[in-house]
Amino acid sequence: MIRLAIQKSGRLSEDSLNLIRECGISFVSSSYKLKTEATNFPLEILFLRDDDIPGYVQDGVADLGIVGQNVLVEAGFPDLEVEKLGFSKCRLSLAILRSEGYDSVADLQGKNIATSYPQILGRYLAGQGVQAQLHTISGSVEIAPSIGLADAICDIVSSGSTLLGNGLREVETVFRSEAVLIANQQLSAEKQELLNQLQFRMQAVRRARR
Ligand code: ATP
Ligand code: ZN
């Protein structure tokens, strides 16, 4: 039996469940259950918050997980990635108030930037030779500039309309992300074989979709 953690409810959930089903794996899921067992493959599915998935896979509480690269890299475990899944593509971008001028990322020197991704943003800014004060907030990042909490934000850009509605404009792409399959790095031989079978099926599903 191998354990796979997926997001309980959110933007990854439906595509994750569809992928497992398209791999020919049957299971019954109900929105209030925290786990379920497949009926025709030795797989147990755990339903968790996406932010918790990298840590659980790193620690071996779950053997496998499906999570966005943004969350995986921010958690500090990029090496757990074993397969790109091609859905939930999005980007982390820097945005500033539309009323502000902007020439280059150097304009952010010394500024206050609100984000839920301090690790990814910190590395990006260091690479650009820019020093800024990062303020980590967990939600509603896009309102920070209009209420005077920050000069800029770094967040997932869903649609231009969210930015527009908050008087913001996108100025730099910091990170591109998609959903990935991740795996614990000390799987038993038996679990490694199950992972190989799953990856084989996932690759076939992706080829069939193209
Ligand atoms: P949870 O309650 O599990 O913590 P959440 O609110 O943190 O959920 P969601 O908004 O459901 O997370 O997003 C989950 C992931 O989906 C993101 O981390 C990102 O990888 C991806 N994602 C976010 N926004 C988009 C988008 N507009 N388009 C495609 N993928 C996205
Ligand atoms: Zn989350």
C-alpha cells in the first residue's frame, strides 16, 4: 500500500482526482472524509491542505503528494519532485500600484514588499542584487499596497482583474509553477515499484491528452 496526499479542497483538488481516475484507479471520495482507499490499486489517498503536503512527504507520513511547485519550493523541498503534471499552471509576480512609475526591478531597492512566498522572493531579489523588506502575510496580499501596508506585492497572478481591482500592475515574473508529483526519498523497494507504475500511467494519460 502506498499513500498519496492531495489537496482537500482548492484549485488542485479536481485535477488531482481526475488524474488518479484517468490512471484507471477507482475509489469513493466524499467531501467530509480525510482519507480513502482505492479499490483496484494498493493506494490510500489523504486529503490535506496543500501547504502541509511537502512536509508530510519529506517526513514520510505520506509517500507521495500532488502540489504546486510554488508551495514545494517555498517549503524548501524542491528535490522531492518526480514528475511534472501539466495542470494548475500559474506564476508568482511582483506588482506595484498603477500610479507608481517603474523602470526595472532596481526600483524596488529599499521598498516594503508583502508576500506569502518570502523564500522564493528573497532568492529572486538576491539574484537581482536588490535589497527590500519582505513582509510575510498569508492571505489577501493584493490589498496591502492600497491600505499602505506595502509598496509592492509578490503573489500568484490569477487574473489581471484581481490586480486591476486593487489598483495594481504586474511588473516582474518571479517564478513559474505547475502541479507536480512528489515522493519521499526513502521509499521501500515495494513502494518504489508502485511509484514507477503510477508514473508510467500518469505519463500515458498526459500523452493521450495531447
Ligand atoms: P489550502 O486551503 O489547501 O491551503 P490555498 O488557498 O492555499 O489552499 P489554492 O488557492 O487552492 O490554495 O491554490 C492551490 C495551488 O493552485 C496554488 O498553490 C498554485 O500552485 C495553484 N494555483 C493558484 N492559483 C492558480 C490559478 N489562477 N491558476 C492555476 N493554478 C493556480
Ligand atoms: Zn494553501
